[in-house]
Amino acid sequence: MEQRIIPETEFQQIKQASLKLYAYTNRVLAKACRNQLQQTMGYALFDKNGCLLKLYGSETYLLWCDSIGFKPRTCWDDDSFYETAVSRGLKSQQGQWWHGQGGAGSMLRQINMYFHPLILESHDDNAQKRQLFGGIAIVAPPGQLNGESALICTALADDIILHMFMARELYDLYFNEPKGLMNIDINVHTGAPHVLYHNELLFRILGIPYENLYFKRADTFFDPLPANETFWDIIRGVKTVGEQLIPLTVRGKTENYLVSTTAYRQDQLGLRGVRFFITSPQEVSRHVARHVGNNAVYSFSRIIGQSAKMQHCLRQAEVIAHSDSNIIITGESGVGKDLFAQAIHNASRRRDNPFIVLNCAAIPRDLLASELFGYDNGAYTGAKKNGNLGKFELADTGTIFLDEIGDMPLDLQVMLLRVIEQKSFMRIGGNVTRSVDVKIISATNADLKSMVEKRTFRPDLYFRLCTLSLRLPPLRERGGDIILLAEYFIDSISTRLNRPQRKYLSDEAKELLLRLPWTGNVRELQNVMERVVQLIPSQVITPQDLSVCLDFSLENLHPASAPAVRAVPAVQAAPPPAASGRAAVTKEDILRALDCCHYNRTMAASYLGVSRKTFYRKLKELDIKL
């Protein structure tokens, strides 16, 4: 029977369909040949239909195979040729010998062969499935093979199947990974990188249509050098990296991605490669925002204020939070503009995306542009090798809060105006336009209208920024909120400092707090309460206690504003004996003290500067029933 030779076009299709078989077999058989001592002994790789795909062996072996007609592209199934070890092995799915017997063609009488099929098992609901990929054979002239040869061939086949099994298990493990996955295998001899496997999510992250890249060269997908310098360096060095921002260029399109890798390397086994885990640019922004500590933590429910003015601001802020228009928050320093910015972000549809803060007054003028827009490699001396992300890139899909916007230089105001109008920008030193989707909240304590008139702030930028505006009232206009905030700060500071005994404000102290000017607003009040908790030992805070902790002298108060405060001695942790001898304590004094101290008798006695014994005696004398 004449052996069928497959046409070249059909053979190329068969090879393409057998890429997985070839990828896992090639390394094993190539290494086996390097350790083979007999020059006329080698190996053959067959697909599941009996097509001879490739021969492995020395030059002497390959010449001998060619001389007898044992060549690739030939069919070894029994429909196309005689029954051989190959056809029997594929049918029985067991190892088979061929000793050149029978009346077969002259080529078959000149070879000895042991064939072993390549079968990968899987188990599902206790049902066993067997997938036949093909098989390998050890081949030599008659008389050169023995039982040891069969053992070698079986061991090589088992090694190949084990490799395929482990790769399948790893793929199943990583397939549902919430990141793009690609395993790149590296040829230990040539260094050529091939894609071993990947998941579908990778293509959605990269923003390109799905295609089967299995066993294709990696440089047919990722652009070759000089592009992707960091990517190719990881492959060349077989490196493991943890969550690095890396620019990747895929078929001419460049984006920054968050990349982590795990490398594997077993040179003795001919194994080398890198598994890449790739995350989207949006997740990059969220990751960096988390790590730079600019997440918004305040919500409207955490903002303290019951006054009419504050309630009006809260209602207004809740409404504008649902808009994507730019917002400007104005008010004196220390009124809580940053808290409102965070709350607006957390009430918006962007709440799960980055919230990035930049204080325009805190960054030197020369660095402000690179902080806002980032820079590319070589933008200036000392720049990072791969460039750097700016605040606008980090804030993409989220919110950027530009505090102290009135301090932004005029030349940068032009650049900011362009970003607002075009929703895009270029990095410093770059030539690639980058689109961003960012909500801008700005804040200032300056009079921007006056600055516009003085030409120190651009009018076109002013009108772009204040599409929606929110003015926060100063603390002195918020009435009872001052007491609410003071008590809140006392409690929170005491908790932070692990002070178990709560301090209370006397009525006179509350009256004084309400009459102070609070030029530093909430920030100043918080600082005063911090001093009160740390410096005043008594539990009831008096006006005299406050005067010790104030930056403002009571003598500077206008007489009409000065509180009429009864002189009450400062309460000490342990009142001196002289204090217990006080005689002029009236019923009204005791009732006021009890009211200020929430009817805590020990604290009321301390408030009055008398001992507990004296206090109880006075209760009895004055017929005060609690």
C-alpha cells in the first residue's frame, strides 16, 4: 500500500491545529535528543489522526529517516497505510511496539518503533473523560531498541502529559482572576517568547477585540522594541514584579496599566516564562488614589451643623452633588471647604472612583504644572525614566479637588482652562493627547471677583469653575453650632487621647464661646478644644479655663460683646483645703452648678470649689431635693 503524503497546504492547517501539542512536546523531545547517545536513534511526533508532524534527533538520525522515506507529512492511520504501532496505539490508547515484521513496505521493515499515545484525563461529576492529543514514538534501525527504550518513551510521554495537566490546572485557577492574564513561555535556547495561554478579560481591559493568541509569538501582539521597554525587560530577565505602573503599547496604542507578574524558571527542565496580570487604566487610578491617601472619607451625615445657614448649605450641596458640572466652594479659611468637597464627591455618581486633592498654594510654581498634568520621559533633568502620572490622570473617572485655586499662576490658568474646555491635555514634554473624564471642585478663601477685576485671575477660567457655587458661612454666624462643635471636639479628642472622664462646658463658658470672633473658624475652635482637653485638669470648663487656651485675649472683646461672667475659681484635680471653707454658697449657686454638671454631685461640688461633704451639707441646709 502506498503511504499517503499530505499536501503542503493541508499540512500547514494540521500543524496550526496541533500548536498546543507541539508547544508542550517540543521542549521535552528536544532535551531528550541532546542527552541521546545513539546517533541513529530519535523521536517522532504524531497528531491524533496519525499525521507525522516532526522528527527529533541528530543529523545522522534525520538523514537515515530521509533515506528510508520516514518523513513528516506522511499518514500513519490504517486507512491510509498499513497497521503499525502508531495506528494500533491511537486506537487502543496504549503503548505499542513495531519490530519491522510482516509483509509491509520496505520502509516499515527497516525500522523498530515504540509508540506511546498522549492522553489527558479530566474528571467531572465522577465521570472520566480522556482527550487524545496524539503521541510520540522512539524510532531506530532494527535491533537498537529494547525494553529500556519503551520505558524512556513512556517517561517522556508522562512528562509531557504532566506539563499539560499542570498548565490546565493553572489556567483554571487564574481564568476567573479579576485581571487580564497572559502566560508567556520563553524558549530557553532562542529566548523567543510565545503566548502559552490567556483569558478573555485581557482583551476587554486592553480595549481590543478578542483573538486566539495561543502559542503565537508575543511580539505579534505587543509592539517590539523600542516600544514596551519595561515589558520586554521583564521577559528578558524573567522578573517577578508587584503592581507596577507600566506603559504598554499594543498594536500602536499606548496606555498605562497596573502590571504584576510571577516568573517561573527551571533551566534543567527547559522551563522558563512569566505570567502577567494586567489591570485597566481606571483601576490604576483607583489603586494610586488609595495609595496616595487622597480618598474622600467625609459624607454629609458626618458634617455637624444645626443652624439655619448650615442646613441651607447642606441642602444646596446635596443637590449640586448629583451634577457633573464644575463647583467652586468659597468661604473663610477653616470653615470646612475640604469636608464639603469630600461629601459632594461621596454623594455623586463618581463615589467609587478616585478623589484626588491638590493644594495650589502648597506646590512650588515650577512643579505645579507637572503635578497637575504629569510628565514624559526626558521632560527635564532628574525626571523619572518612565515619566510620571499627573493629578488629572489619577483622577480620571473621578473628582479632582483644587484647593486654594486663587493661588494658581496665570500661565497655568491657561492650561487648566484648556483641560476644562477640551477634556484632554498633554503631559509636560509629551506629544500624546490624553483624554480625561474628571469632575472639578475648586475652593478658595480669596475674593475671585476682585481678582478678576485686578487681572490676577482669568475671567474665562472663573466662569468655567463657578458653574455651580457654594458659600460656607463663617463660624461666628452659625450660632449654636459653635457649642455642638466644641462638645464634639472635646469628646473625640478625649477618646483619641484615651481620657475616660468627659469634660463639660459651663453655661458661662458656652456663653463666652458664642461671643468670640473665631477668625480661624472651625479649625481655630478645634485647636482651642485640643488645648482644653490636654491642659485643663478640671472636668467642668469655665471661662477662666478657656482664657488660658485662647489665642485671643478677652480684653480685646468689645465691651458690648464681653460676657458677664461670675468670677469662678479654676477647679483643680484636688481642691486645696481653703476651698472647702467657702460659706457664701447660695441655693441659686448650687442649682446652677447642678444644671451645668448634669446633676453630677461630685462635679457640681468641684464646680463650686467646695468639698463633697460641704456640698451635701448645703443640700440639706437649703432643703434642695434631687
